[in-house]
Amino acid sequence: MPATFLPVFSALLAFALSLLVGPYIISYLQKLKLGQVIRTDGPKTHLAKAGTPTMGGVLIVLCTVVALLVVARPLTDSTIIMLFATVGFGLIGFLDDFIKVVARRSLGLRAREKLVGQFGVALLVALYAYARVGTDLIVPFWKETIALSGLLYVPFTVFVLVGVVNAVNLTDGLDGLAAGSTAISAAAFAVVFLLLSHGDLSVFSGAVAGACLGFIWFNGPPAQVIMGDTGSFALGAALATGAVLSRTTLFLPIIGGLFLLETLSVILQVLYFRATKGRRLFRMAPLHHHFELLGWAESKVMIRFVLLTLVFAVLGLYAIL
């Protein structure tokens, strides 16, 4: 089988596995009564989602891992690190979801507990990349590299990993949005990795894209299952770790432009609120909720944001050519 087809094969396999085992996982989550707890300060239209099975990110991680193990043989050091980061962050998200649905605490893990786990996993990935990949980063549109100092590279990489994980988590607020935008971003990175001769990373990203597409089959509005932090943490880790290991970290703000916009909307909302003593820049943050409160249907916001991600992905691919 040609090496260039392997990412496609991993994507198709992950997609097929999602469709096959998805109904069983959703049924099992329903039997366990692992229903989503909805924040009362969010859009009122979301209150109808209370009780929808959450922790569906297990489906994404499972199908990604199985597709990878079938297609990518033998596993390289880079794919093992990507697995470690994806599963590691996914486990943190799993604990967060578990506390939400079992303890009925809508915020899950405390912020300090969450950050300790995230920074711990990110630090291990950053140290590996520093030792085995190097500190050179490819500059978009320039085809040259810049080298970060050793003292700067590790904290910078940790910041990127934790930042992207939480950015994807912020984006996971509408049915199909996080999975759809991640599928496009992962597919774009799969192409980038192939162009840079990182076939192993491309296979992993292809599996992520396929698993996300399969998840949308059940997560599209109205959702039968919600990925929860289990899924969003794992997906953010997969995107960021692949970029770090391929030295394309600087492509994340381009290909992942939607995640950046969602995060900036939250930061700007908080800063504006504090500076104006209670006034709001957006009707609600993250950004997708702002458009919901403007009267856009949830499905319309989701589709338009996913299309915007497609534009960012094309721009990112142009930046590597």
C-alpha cells in the first residue's frame, strides 16, 4: 500500500469503527446514566440537552487508537508520544467529566487540579521534543526555520500544548462544532506532515480526522452524545503534539484559527468586563454563544464556524507550500 494512502486508510478505518461501535458506547453511557450537566448561566436553549450522554470522547480516542495500531506498524517514537499525550490529556478530561456527572458538580475538577495534570503531561512531551526533535520551528510562508533557546523552548511548548487543549475545550459548546473543526484541522495537518515526510504523524492525524467525522454522525444537532472534556482534551493534545513533533508549532494559530478566535473572545471578554466594571464586549463568551444570543440557530453557527475552519486550513496548507 502506498505510504501516501496510509493516512486516508487510517481515517476511513477510524470513521468506520466509529459508526460500528458508536451505538453500543452511547447505549452503555445511557445505562450508566452519565448525562451532561448543563450550566445554568449558558444559553437557555441548551437546557434541553441536560441528560444527553456525555464522555463520548471515549469513542473518539478508542477509534483513533485502534486505527493507528492497525495501520501504523511498527509504531515510531513520535506516534508513541502522540498516543501518550492524547490518552494522557484524555484521562484528565475523563476525570473532569466523571466528577461532573457523578458528583453533579458542573465545573468538574478544580482549576488547580486540572492545570497540574495538564502541565505535567505537557512538560513530559516538551522535554522529549527538546531532546529528540530540536528547537527549530518552521516559519509559515517563509520556508525557513527559527531556533528557540533551550531555556525558552520548553516553557513555550508547554504553553502551546496546554493552550491548544483548552482552546479546543472552549470550542466544544455546540453540537458538532469541536468535532467538525478538529476533523478539518487534523486533515490539514495530515497533509502538512506528508509534505514534510512525517508519514507516521500523518497516519495519526488521519485517524483523528476520521474518528471525529464518525463522532459527528452521532454528535450532529441534535446530539445523541456529547464528547465532554474526555474528547476535547484528547483532540487538543493530538493537534498540538503533532505540530510540536513536526516543528510546525507556528502553524497552529493558522490551521487552528477558529480555536484561537474562541480563546481570544474569552480573554477579551474578561479584560473588558474588568476594565469597564461590569460591561460586556460580547453578549456571551466563547464566541459561538455570542452569535447564538444574536438569534442565530445553533446549527447555523456550527456550520459557519466549521466553514471558517476550512478557510483557515486552506491558508495553513498554502503557508507550507
